[in-house]
Amino acid sequence: MAKVHINSGACGFNTTVETKMDGNKCTIAIDTDCEAIRALAGELTEVEPLQEISFRGNGPKTLELGAAHCYHTACPVPVGIIKAIEVAAGLNLPVDTSIKFIDE
């Protein structure tokens, strides 16, 4: 199982994603303040982890649904969902990520 909290930035929306393996599939539960991510969550309930971590074949279902539902291409939620999926599947380590702006 992997659980992540995603603060989307200037929009102020917060999302919590919980993923866990069920056989060869990864189930996904998403709790969010964002209407667009709620629509994505309604369609993204389980995935095949190896499909989610590659652009080969059909590519990640998460990014496909992100393109269909998110208003903002830089929304970090779809990538955060994929990070949780890969950790739940044992394909990566649970290490925090970040994007920091540098004021020079």
C-alpha cells in the first residue's frame, strides 16, 4: 500500500491518494477538493502498474484521464497518482518529490 498527499499549488486544492495491490492490478482511492480530479477519480479505480510507468503501448491511463479531466496541464496530481501506484507495486521507493521555485 502507498498513500500520498498532493498539494497542487496556487489553486489551493489538496488531494490524498491511496493505492494498493490486488493481484496484478493496483486499486486507487482518491479524496480531493478539486472537481476535475473528482471526475478523474470516478474513472480511475484500478490500473495495471507496468502500463502506468511507461509511455510504451497505450501509455499511462492516469495521464490519459488527466488530459481528459484536468483544466491545467501542469497539475501535479496525475503524476502523484502514478508515483503512489509504482510504490504500491514495489516498482519504486517511497521517496518524496518536489518542485521548488528559485528566486534569484
